[in-house]
Amino acid sequence: MLLNTLDPIQNKYNFFTGRFCKYAVNTHSRNASNITYIAGDANEQQILTAARYYYDRPVLLTRVLNDLYHLFRFENCKDIHTALDVVLTAMDRHLKFKHMQISGSATLFYIVKGRDRAKFGTPLRNHIIRTLLNGMEVHITDDTMLRNGYLTLTQFQMPTDVVSNHKCILIYIYYSLLTHDGK
């Protein structure tokens, strides 16, 4: 897919090619020299580009979050703040897409667990917690979502970071205890 698109960051027209899911870029094609952005899964830059262009395509965006998860899982992501913004934006925009929430919450675990978490200010930590809790609330019957949310919350300073959301957290824990009878 080759598009002449308006770049939302630089406010000018650029060529974009979406080559997501292990497609190689054909550099011999007629317009390949004009391609400015490549969305794909070959490296961090392609994955983050894909996220930026696929915000309104939840199925593809879920795949992008899965690829981001793998980058963080193996500690290969360098642009942590952009990746965090991608995950939070995706989870906030597509709250009802369960698989996106699961992928996003798993990615958040590795982001929050990482070495750069000390650089996250209070508003950003609150945004991460609120986004997790929103996903947990909408998908409260999904064990994977709840587990991811709880594991991510354990990476925060208790009770300092979660004090403003402690009632929600207690409700979700109580619900989990009621519905999972010691599993």
C-alpha cells in the first residue's frame, strides 16, 4: 500500500508504505525512492511508525502492540516514551477491544518494570494506572486482563502511586476473589 499522506507531525505530504506483517519492501518499485515512512514489524522504527498510522485500525494496531510487547520482553526497545505513548493511546482509544487491552497491559508491565520507570512523573504514572484500571473494568471477566493488570500494578510504589485509585483496585481484587474460588 503506497500512499501520499499528510504527515501529522511535520504537517507536509510524504510517501508512506504499509508493509506490516513480515512483508519486505520492494526497493525496485517505481516509487520506492519517495518512501519516507515504512510501517512494518522488522524493527522498532517500523513498529512505531505502524502504530502512528494504524491508530484507527484496531486489528492491525493490536498486532503492533504484540510486536511492541516482544521488543520490551527482550529489552530491545530504545524509544520507551514513544512506545509508552503508543500503548496508552491505543488502550484509551480502543477500550472495548479485549485483545488490544491484553496486549497493551502486557506491554505496560515490561515498560513499567524497566529501568526508565524512575523518569516517569506522577501524572504519567497516574495515566498508566488509570488506563490499566479502565481496561480491567471493561474486561473484568477476563482472567488474562486482570492478571496483566495486577502484575503491572505491583511494579508501582504502594500505596503512594495508587492512593487515588485504591477503591477501584480493591473492588477488582474483591471481584477476583469472589469469582475465582482459590484457583
